[in-house]
Amino acid sequence: MIATPGHTAGHISILDTDTGLLVAGDALTLDGTELTGSNPQFTADVDQAEASVRKLADLRFDTLLLGHGDPIESGADQQVAALAASL
């Protein structure tokens, strides 16, 4: 379990290192085909949310499950790293 506050104060994400699966919940969103952070309109603390994205970018995983949007089934960690670099 990884603390990923921002969307809510107690938000967590879950990483299964055996399968390379990250369940990010509302820490990340897929808007069409664009990976974004938590929707600012529904985020308690935008600065914390961005810090959480940067934290997730340091992890290694292949598959990403999001609170909103289709799963990313390959190369997901690279997409999160690109998002974090753009913040």
C-alpha cells in the first residue's frame, strides 16, 4: 500500500510487485487517451496530488488500474513518469 494523498487526505494506491500491477484509484485518471492526475475539481489538495503522481512515477509496474478510464495494460510506468515530468 502506498499513501497517495491529494484526491482525498487518506487516499492510497496498491502495488503488486509480483504481477507488475498498480491500482492507483483516483490518484490518476485517463481522460480519453490522455493520462492525467486527479481531477482538480474533485481534489482536496492539488499540490499533494501532484506529489503523489511523482511518487508513483518512481515505481516499476506494467499495468495500471485507474478510478476513471480504461486500464493501461502495458508500459504504464513510462506513461506515469512522463506525466510526472510534465507537472
